[in-house]
Amino acid sequence: MNLSLKEAVFLAHSIREKIPSISKDKVSMVFPSTLHLENVSKILEGSSVIVGAQNCYHSGLAAFTGETSPDQLKEIGVKVVMVGHSERRQFLGESNFFCNDKIRFLLKNEFTVLYCVGETLSERESGKTLEVLSSQIREGLKGIDSVFFSNLILAYEPVWAIGTGKVATPSQAQEVHSFIRKEISGLFVGAS
């Protein structure tokens, strides 16, 4: 969700206040809108919360109107970029292959990538969950060298659970996580 500047600043301060209660063995990340990245980063600087970008174009500084370049993100200290979010796939037509271009470019430019994968309600109801996830993982991560594995985070985002009131049960989530681990182990040596 994109917040106003006032809301983003308030939320960042609230997160910072609650950080001591967040477990040290957990990784916490926030992905504010591009306009608020710098402000939120300054508020959370020195904390254990990682601030990432919701999007980035897969090119250096160039004339891609409306896009944010990796160079611009580096200037403000952003080191993590989200790729493959369901809204970008659905509304902007970002394919697995387009995501792959972004992921490869970002990893080569020393970013950590949070790669979102997940199925829609119709895909789940028709029994295609694992097929969809397999395509997203195999096409999205195709050709990526295993040396980049430590800079890649896969996030299961069940699209059917966003704003619907439906939630993934622990067994559904575990089934998907187990499948994702198996898919990754087929792509990267030593993955778990």
C-alpha cells in the first residue's frame, strides 16, 4: 500500500519504537513507495529493519520515463528490491521473463532481491498452484548463477488471500514452502 508522506513517517517511527520487541533471529523489511524511501530509510537507519524498494528498472541511469534506476536507489542506501509482486504482474503485465531480466540485473549490481511468487484464486481452485509456482520460479530464476543465491529471497504471496478475507492455512503454507524448497534445490547447488 502506498501511504502519504505523513502516514509513511508515522508508520516508520512506530516500527522503530517496536523494534526491541522483534526477535533478533527474524529479518524485518519494509518497502515504502519510491517517493518515501529516503525519509523512511533515515528514520529506520541504525535499526535492524531493512528498507527496500517496491520496484526498480533493469538498467542503469537512462531515459526510462517514470522508472527508478538501481543507481538512484544506491544513492540513498537501498540494497533490497522487490520483484514480481502480484500487482505488477497483474496490472503492468510483468511476466516471469521480465522479472528474470530484473533479477539478473539487480543481482549483478549487488542488490538483494525479494522475489514474490504466488497463485490467483482461480489457479488455486483449479489445482494449478504448484504448476504456477514452478513456472514463476524456473522462468524467473533461469540462468542465475548460484553465487547469487545468498542475495535472493523468495516470498510466497498467495494472491488469492490479498484483500479477500481468505487466509492460507499453516498446512497450505507449509505445502507451498516445501515445494519451493524442492524447486530451488533443482536450480541451485546446495539450496535448502
